Amino acid sequence: MTDASEKPAPEAAAAEQQARAVVRRLAAAGHQAYWAGGCVRDRLLGRAPVDYDVATDAEPAAVMRLFPRHSAVGAQFGVVLVHQAGGGDIAVATFRTETAYRDGRHPDAVTFAREAKDDVARRDFTINGLLYDPERERVLDYVGGQSDLERGIVRAIGNPEERFGEDRLRLLRALRFAARFGFEIEPATWAALREAAPRIAACSPERIRDEILKMLTEGRARRAFELLEASGLLAVILPEAQRMKGVEQPPQFHPEGDVWTHTLMMLEALPAGCSATLALGVLFHDIGKPPTFRRAPDRIRFDHHASVGARIAAEAGSRLRLPNAVCAQVEALVENHLRFIDAPRMKPSTLKRFLRLPGFDEHLELHRLDCRMSHGNLSTHEYVAAKRAELSEVELHPPRLVTGDDLIRLGYTPGPQFKAMLAAVEEEQLEGRLAERAQAIEWVKRHWPGLN
């Protein structure tokens, strides 16, 4: 699977050529222009960049004159989006210095600079503070970023307390980069990060959500959540997840350890590029265990933890401003993750309704990971997977044999009972006892006599 930070080769090559063309046009007009930030970092790590940013001494007005197809959405901060003929944008940012960040996100004022090194000094981490001149094929490194890349270190540029104070989201970004690349966080940066962790609450839920989803889907979710927990950030952002740590489980079913360990093991198995809903389902599937923990005479139990967990997941999703459709699927994944145990004993209609849950492949994968990272018995997973492959879409979603109009024509008075009557017909279909329209109509007349 392609790394989440990379594009397929043809797309990556096209993006590079577009970025070269932007720099070339700026340079031809007499301006300094370099690739900046993540694209330089990724190239030095041997990864195809997702996108390219350009830093230049050209002020926004000059950039807009050179590139008529643009959006000046960030011109007040020196950023112009240059639209590409093949689609996509390249952000062209004027060298700048910044004053204080009283809102913990935006600088109070921006001053355009003439020198690249002044612009780099206001960036977040040394590995993101590198510039590259594609015209001369050389790296410009004013902050020791190349050395930190080689040593595998995430280090704040300058004073880490100041960098984190400027934008609280950098607290999460530091952890995400460390997890994604398998890097360590430099001690002074780590100390400042832990001290500032409670202030992450100043960030908008949407920005926090986006970072969390990247952590979950970049293929290094376990490491990211270990860092979130160790830094103190998890307790602020997702206290529900923090509470899983230390919650015992019955060893006969969970020899791997507590709820937190089990969840981390499942997160570790998530591949880069997995869906956000599956990843959130993994994170939250046992979120209901801490509040339902009890020691029964026979063993540790978590009564109704799936339904309790679904409510907790819904609350957390709402707090993070997850889209409604995402929230609904995650809640369903948590609510239904224990139903697999009963699948071999379900009657045909119940099993078919289970198998036709929206996004059932995610339910099936969540169950597989849950079994693999606990008792290791995949027999139920294999049974359900075989049934899902065996049954056609028509068998799972049979065409309706009787409609409300049919009931009216039979003389029944419309009302709440119609829903129950139609559901009963579908139940018979799913059980395999009704297959034809005429047969279904006769069945209705037999079971609801005297109402028409």
C-alpha cells in the first residue's frame, strides 16, 4: 500500500514539474524562490511529496501579477494559491517575520522579509525548516534540519516554548511527525510540549480532529497514541481513551493485557490509508469498558459495554466535530462489534440484517482485528466472512413483495400497523418462506384477517 504521505509516481512527477515551473517563473522575474517545508523534508527522506509549497521574496501583489490564475485567500499573511492547469494549487508564500500570537494560532502582525533565513526562523520544526532551490539543485539549511533528519529527531526551531505558544496545534504536529517517521522528540522540545499540553484546548475542535485523523490513518497509529498518552495530550483531547489505561480484562479472553494495550495492538495493525471510520471504530470499540468494569464471581465483566461505548463514541465524535455520517458509522461499529459472537446461532433473517449493515466490510475487519489482538480465534470471523461471500445482494436486500399501496388495495386502512405488516413480510422473505408476490399477499390476508 502506498504511504499516506506519498502520491502515485505519475501524479508525484506532475506535481514536481508544476512546482519547478512556479519557481522558474519567479526566478526569471528576478525573485528568490525555493521549495519549502514538508516537500523538502519528504524528498530528503526518499518520499514523493503530497504537495509543494514555495517561499519567495516576491510580495503577494507581484506573485498575483506573475500568476493570473490564483486565489488571494491568505494574501494578508503573504500567501497566494497559484492554480495549476492540471488541477491542484501551489501555495506561494512571501518571506515573512511575525509578531506575537495572542490567539495561539495567528500572528498579530506580519512583516515581509527579504532574506530566506528570516522566514525559516518563524517555522515550527527544524525538519520542516528546510528550503530547496530546484534551479541549482541545492538545499538551504539555516536551522540544522538536515542533521535532525539524519538522526531522526523532531526539534522545535529556536525556543520550543515560543514555538508552541504561537500555535498550539504544533503540539499535535510534533507527535504526528515523530510517529509517522519513527523519530524521537528532542528533550527540550518534549519538555516544553508536555508543559504546554493542557493548553491544546485553545485549538478549535476541527483542527484537533484533523490531526487526530491523520495520526490514525498514516500507518503509525499505535506510536502516535503512545505519544499522545505519554505527553498528557490524550487526557485533554480524548479523556475517554485515557481511561482505558490500566483497566483489567479477563485473561482467558485477553491474554495481551489491559484495555489500553489491546487497543494499541489493534491500532498498530491499521495500514496507512485505512478509512477514518475504521480507525475510529478501532480506537473506540472498547471505550465503554472502563465505566462498565466489574468483578463478578466467575470473571471480570463489562456488561453492555458495546451500547455504552457507542454513546461515548457519539459524544466524543460530536465534540471533535466529526461529520454526521462518520459519527453514525463509528457509533454503529462500536454498537455492533460484539454481535459476531452470536452470528453462528442467528436465524437467517437476523444474520442477513446483520450482514447488510452499511459499511459491513469495516465491521468485519474490526472484528478480525479484535480477535487477532486478543484470544486469536478467528473462527467466527471466518464463518461470517463465508456467509457474506455466499449470499448475494438480492438475498440480503430482496425486492419488496408487498407495498403500502398493495395493503390499501386490499382494503386495509393506512396507519402505524402498515410498518409492522411490511416488516413481517420482509421477515418471511429473509427466512426463505415467501418468494412470490401472490404468495405474500395471501400470507398477509391470512395473518391480518378482519382488518380490511
